[in-house]
Amino acid sequence: MHSFSYSRAEEIASAVSKKAVGQQAAKFIAGGTNLLDLMKAKVELPQQLIDINPLPLKSIEATENGGLRLGALATNADTAYHEQVQQQYPLISQAILAGASAQLRNMATDGGNILQRTRCYYFYDTATPCNKREPGTGCSAINGFNRIHAILGTSEHCIATHPSDMAVALAALEATVNVTGTNGERSIPMLAFHRLPGSTPHLDNNLQPDEIITSLDLPPQGFAQHYTYLKIRDRESYAFALVSVAAALDMDGDTIREARLALGGVAHKPWRLPEAEAMLNGKTPTKENFGAVATAYLDGAQGYGDNTFKIELAKRAIVRALLQASSKK
Ligand SMILES: Cc1cc2nc3c(=O)[nH]c(=O)nc-3n(C[C@H](O)[C@H](O)[C@H](O)COP(=O)(O)OP(=O)(O)OC[C@H]3O[C@@H](n4cnc5c(N)ncnc54)[C@H](O)[C@@H]3O)c2cc1C
Ligand code: SF4
């Protein structure tokens, strides 16, 4: 039996100072849909749980620059069905609704969503070596069963993927993560928030131990006319992505002004390649042009046996997603 203390934080400052004292042994709990599973599996064994649900971080509000601020404690359901999200950022709604189940989305929060941990089977199985769970023990997936694992940005220490659907759409839209710590507030671009595994796969992201996510900012450009979130998975619902694609296009008639493309299910973080996206600037939406971008995105991809199929799958998913996005009116 693992015992831990539980307290509720009524103010952001007290939440942060409690976390600063507890450091890694203290954990914030929001919806609890990931953390509690990890505690039951004995993957996470916090000594202190700090419940952040009383904090005033549930609102979704327009920002002065024409964008939208999603409170870290806004639920995935409230976010996906929010009128302005649906109108200005339908890509976000579509990505959220492609994930989990209605019950989970009612509990899951936007901050917790981007902090959820990998679904690597070995990470959950404390009887097996795993560098992410226990640094220095090795990676069971590289020579094990790795069907759901990464093909891009991997290292010899870890080939896990990041499982969030919402994070992929946030990366495509270039959202910003607002955080508060003992040193004050800072904003982290979504693309710099998650990390590649390198030699430190136990670190999923660049949040400091004393920092709390307070909100996520969406920039004004929501690509609401031409977008798609395509999720390829083993079952049509209630399954994580094998490969997903968030595609967003800004079009002038039949000409692409700007393209955004982020992949999920293929790396330790949402995968963006701005230089490959730029190949579409000024081009028409043809299968050939989209195929060239897909080839560039998967350049250097590496399969590990069971997951090698993802390389071709990702290329085809990119082309399909871009064709769907460009044909929307
Ligand atoms: C069966 C099942 C299926 C699922 N399917 C999908 C899917 O298809 N796609 C998908 O994207 N997700 C899926 N999920 C994951 C689900 O979306 C996440 O569990 C959820 O979004 C996490 O949010 P939460 O508020 O419950 O986080 P919690 O479990 O409360 O917290 C998660 C982590 O974030 C930390 N944390 C939470 N909020 C903050 C904050 N504001 N600041 C700092 N740290 C914080 C916690 O300390 C913890 O480490 C699934 C989950 C389950 C159980
Ligand atoms: S892929 Fe990463 S999470 Fe999975 S076993 Fe290897 S080190 Fe652990």
C-alpha cells in the first residue's frame, strides 16, 4: 500500500509553492484520468497530491489579439463544444473529439491532456525495464513488441510516442502554453513544450517541477475553412492514434497561401517540419504536391520491426488529410 497526502490548492501561488517544496514527489491532480491510472499501476508514486480543481482556471476567453485563451482546467468536453472553438478552431474540436470517450472528456482537462504520459506497454509494466519510468534500466520496446511506437526523433534510449490528439492540433495552430512557477510567469511555444527522448526520456516536456500550466493560447489564425484531423487507429473509437495528421491550409482560390501539418503517433512529441510545409506555399492542392511533402516529412524515419508499417501509413495519411482539408469549402 502506497500512502500519500492530499490537499486542495485554493490559489495559484499556494499550488506552486506546495509543488516547489514537494518537487517530483508532489503531483498536481486535475481530472485524474491519467494520473490515477498510473498510480494504480504503481508507475507514479507521489507522496503528495495537490488537487488544483478549485483554481480559477476553467474559463475560455477571447484574447485582445483576436485569439482564444483556454483555461488549463477547462475540460476537453467544454473546449470541444465551445462555440468559438467550433467556429474559429474546428481543428481543435475535431482532434479532442477523436480522443478517449465522452465520459473521459468530461473529466479530462486541457492542461492535463498535453501532460498525459506515453501509452508504451512497457512503461505501464513495472516488471520490465524502461528508461522513461526508471532511468538507466534500458528500453524494452526497441527489441520488443513495438507496434505503437515512434518512427521519428527516436533515440537508443526510448522510442515512445506522445499520445495526445489535442496536442497535435495545438502544434499545428502554433498555440502557446502559459505557465506559472516560483520565478513568475512564462509562455512556452507549443512546439518547444514537449521534448524528444534523447538521453533523458524520463523528461516528457520542458515544464519545471515547480510550474503549473495556467492556460493555452490559440493565435487568431484558426484555419477554420480548410482543416482536418485524421486519426488512424485500430478501432474507430476509444483507441489511441497509430498515426494522426492535423492539416490546416490557408487558401486563395486554388492556391495554397500557407500550410500547417502536424503528425501524432509517430514521435515523442507532435511532429512538425515547417520547411516541408513551406514546399506547399503558392502551390495547387494536388496529390503530387501533397505526396512530395509527405515524402519530406518521413525522410529519415526509422521502423523497429512491428511499427515499420507506420512509415508508409503516415505518408498516405498526410496526403489524405491534405486532400480532405483542401476540398473543404
Ligand atoms: C481509456 C482511455 C482512453 C484515452 N484515449 C485518448 C485518446 O484517444 N486521445 C487522447 O488524446 N487522450 C486519450 N486519453 C487520455 C486523456 O485524454 C487524458 O488522460 C486526459 O486528457 C488527462 O487530463 P486530466 O485532467 O485527467 O489529467 P490528470 O490525470 O489529472 O493529470 C495528468 C498529468 O498532468 C499533470 N497536470 C494536470 N494538470 C496540470 C496543470 N494545470 N499544470 C501542471 N501539471 C498538471 C498531473 O500532475 C499529471 O502528471 C485516454 C485516457 C483513457 C483512460
Ligand atoms: S519506449 Fe520509452 S517508455 Fe517504452 S520501454 Fe522504451 S524507454 Fe520505456
